[in-house]
Amino acid sequence: MRSTFHKLCGLAVLAWASVAAGASQAESLLDAPVAYSATRTTTVDGRTYVGTVHHIAGKEQQEEHLFGMADAFILDGNNDKGWLVVPALKSFVAFPFPPMMVVLASPTLKKTRVGDDVVDGIETTKYAIHTQASDGSVADGFAWFSRRGVLMKLQGSVTARQGHRTTVAMVLHGVKETPQDAALFVPPRDFTQLPAEALDTLLGTKPQ
């Protein structure tokens, strides 16, 4: 599952961060009180994905198209776990947050203010982030938070202990602060849960 978690750190790392609150507005990066939807452009190792993101405090749903199929990442920051939902198969796979996702959601994460910027017409504060997880992986990059605590932009990389480096970038467009349907943040009841091993296939990775 090692390569699977590399890809999760690339695709879902943007989702954990987008559940984020600004440094001055919450204790944890998963406590943003703002509910919103937006269009998100995500680039992982040069491959770009465009989808819709839905956010409530502590939770995120990110719609994507992977390998020709529509799917959704649902992240639960309160329980450090997520689901990959594949509507075409009426199924989902549960997964625990990789160690780096847990660290980036921690209230002890240190951020260094770099300056002010504007992203998609919204005033933001830019922070530099450098941190290491319990598995030896290292994250370096920059995050742009709006005054309302929305992560508007992210650029950086996650390097595994073995040296594998995943580059990630994200930017939001058309942020709309509005209540979100709670049903978006749990897998549908009539969907079948697949075994954890299915995550390799759904993410296009080879078991290791």
C-alpha cells in the first residue's frame, strides 16, 4: 500500500488542507467554521484535476475524475479517516489518514507568515510550512489563507523517507460561502464498502 499512500498524499493532501482554518481563527487546521463550495484545480506530479469541493467545519468532500470515472474523496478530520467513493460502482473504500495528513491537521503545526497576496480576487495571507511526520515523510511548501480561513492556494511537496517526492499544487476559484448538505460528507448508505486492498486499483497504483 506504500505507493497508494504516496498518491493519497498527493490527491488528498489538498483536501486535508482545504478543510483548513487561518492561523488566527482556529486551533487546528481542521476547525474552519466557514461552510463553502468552490471549483478546485489540483495538480499532482504534473497531472491536473479540476473538480468541485464542498466544505464544512472538520470535513471535506472533493469531487474528481480519475481514470475516466467520477469519484469523490470524503475526509473526516475529527476521526483522521476518509473514504474514496465511486458512484459508477456504487461502492466506496475507507482509509486512515497517512501520517503526514495527521501532522498537517495538528494544532502544533508551525507556519511562518510570508506576506499578503490576492488569490482569485480574495485577500489572503501567505505562510511557509515545513514539517516532518512520524513515518519520516517531510512536507515543504506555501499556503495562502483568506481572512475567513479558507485555504485559497497551496504549492509544495511531500517527500517520503525513502526519497519519493510528490509535488502538489491547488487553487480555488469561485468560492461561495453557503450551507452544505450533511449527506455530502458520508458515503451513501446503499453503496457497498470494498476491502482496503481495492484502493490500489481505484487509484491506479500497484500493491507493494
